[in-house]
Amino acid sequence: MTDTVQVGAQVEAQCGRCHDATNHIILTMDKGKAKRARCTACEAEHLYRKPRGKEDKPPRRAGSRKDDPETAYKKVLEETPPGEAVKYSVKAHFKAGQRVAHKSFGEGVVLRIMRPQVAEVIFLDATRLLAMDR
Ligand SMILES: [Zn+2]
């Protein structure tokens, strides 16, 4: 079966609110693809997402959302006031909530000071313990 993709058509899509693949009405299109859709189950309007299982990416483990480092990182960044990232060096001193620019890991945020000379820093891909005050 081929879905007819046009505005007003009903297609199966992933709904973030229902946490399931439900029927959606296509609201807007972009370059021949559904862009925004409304869930017929909860009436939420959101960007069209392919139903789970049809995505190219491997599905995430159920309940692993909180552990997803990228999601956690973005959340921390949102909660961190904007400021100049301090260039990482083992000789530098960091404080919780400080932005850090690491030459290999990219930009991160200090979550907390684990113990003297060790800072826990969250990066886009993982949380790492970095030496400081050396
Ligand atoms: Zn829904």
C-alpha cells in the first residue's frame, strides 16, 4: 500500500504526545513530503515524523530517553546561562555551570566538581570526568 502524501491526507506518523504511531492528517507539505501533521488521536499538531520502525536510525530502547547523552546535553545547555566557554586545560579551574571548550570533545558544561581536581563535564556525546587544577 502506498500512502497518498498530500495536504488533508491521512497517514501513519509518530506522535510525540501519544508515544506511538497514530493516524495523522497532513497539514502542510514541503518538497513533496509531509511537513506538519495533526494527530487524530490527541489532536496535537507537530512536525511530521515517520512511524517508528520505518526510520533509518535504529530505534531507541524503551525508557532510555533520559540516558540519551544528546538530549541530556541540550537540556543542560538550555539551563546554563549563556557565557564565554573557558578553554579546557588541566591547569584551569572550573566551577559548576561553567561552559568549557575542549579541543577534542567540543563544547561542554561543568555539571559538578566531583572532588578536588576533577570536574564532571557533559558533552554532546557523553559525560566525562576531566582533570583540573593540576
Ligand atoms: Zn497523538
